[in-house]
Amino acid sequence: MGLDSHLHTAMPDRPASSAAPASSFADEGAPRIAPATTASMQSLLAQYFADHGTQGNLVVLTEAAPQAVVRQSPMPAPENVWPDEARATVEALRAELTDLRAQLAQQALHLQAAQGQADSDVLTPTLNRRAFLREVQRAMADCRRYGEEACVIYIDMDSFKSINDAYGHAAGDAALIYVADTLNASVREGDSVGRMGGDEFAIMLRHADLKSARIKAMKLEAELMMGTFEHNGLYLKTGGSFGVRAYAGQPSAEAWLSEADAAMFLVKKASR
């Protein structure tokens, strides 16, 4: 049974003697006062809204005062859509994801450190030969693509064997580190210094023509000759011979480095 049938049932017919006088209906537009509802009517209304799942405010007209009384209908309690087991599983997965991210970050740091060690010389603060040749290849690619100028300086230390013979291999290691520090302090950002093996080093100068590279080599030669390094309370000296070769379309990084090495050998031979 619908709401209308309840309304008709709950509202008895009004007797004829109690009918309103005709004058009360003269103004058809005047608002009408809704008839008062009985207790049984209110019960039927409440049952109807409960059956149809209606939420919100329920308006009831009382007999004592024909005015609207607002009653707040109770809101259904929210259902627990996430059981305890599901929430525990989600939290466990979140914790596992956090741990995995931390492990990945740590592995990235280890990989970066390992790569740095793989590119570094075992003794001096320079690149090893393999890493230096990689930098030379990059410079060659930029020279070919953008028309840049670049030069390689090859250095062979003087008196290295005599230092080893006179003061031991520890003094020779100190001499190698001294030369590496001197070369690193004199290059620009973007240039590279590498140890080619033994007492030989090389510098990759970016954006440098042959003239400026030769000036750089002369300054480095003078600095090494004037400087000293300390070993066991002794201040020792060492020098070097420098060869310079500009990029001229060499077929490979090894070929460019070999040309600079040959130029260094000519300088060293002429100085004897």
C-alpha cells in the first residue's frame, strides 16, 4: 500500500455540520492550513519513510500547533568496507614498497661509487686510461658535429726512475700524486686528466686551439720544474716533457693520443 492510501485511511471524512462557511472559500488563492495529523498518521508516515530508505528531515504537523516540526531522521552508520585483514595487508604492502625504494636508492649509490672507482686511477686522483679515452671520444664527436677545437697534451715525467732508485717506490708514488695534483689544479671544468700508465699522463683540453694548448703545456712544465713535493721530511723535485696535438680528423681516440705521445717523444729527445 502506497503513501496516498495511508493518507486517505488516516484522514476521516469531515461531517457536514462542521463544514467551513462559504465566506472562507471566497479567496481561492489564500493558503490552506494542512490538517493536523494524528499519532497513527505519524506512525504511518514514519513507517513509509523507513521502508523507502528516505534520509533527511521529516516534517510533521501536530494537532496542538498546526506548524511544521522538524525531526532529524537517524543516518545509517557507515559500513566498514575494509575488514581488518584487508587493512593489515595494505599496510604490509606499503611497508614493503618503502623498503624496496630504500634498497633501490642504496643500490644506485653503490653503483655510482663503483662506476667512479672503475673510472679512477688506482693511485692518483685522475682518470684511468680507459675512462680518459672515453672522454677523448666525446671530444672528437663534438669537434665533428659542432666544429669545435680541442687538443691533447701528453706528459712524460722526468727523473722518475732516479727517484724510485734513490728513495724507494713510496717516493715514486708521492711524485706521481704530486704531478697529478698539479695537472688537476691547472685545468678548467670540462677538461680531463688521465694517467696513461707508469709515469705518463695526458690532458684533454676542450675548446682550445693549438696555440693556447702549447702555452698551457709550457706553463705546466715550468710549474713542475719550480715546485717540490715532500717525502719523509725531504723535498724532492721532478719535471716533465710535454707533447701537444690538436684535433685534425683523427680516426680514433687511440690515434689522437698516439700522435700526442709522438710529439712528446720528439720534445724529450730534443732536450737530451
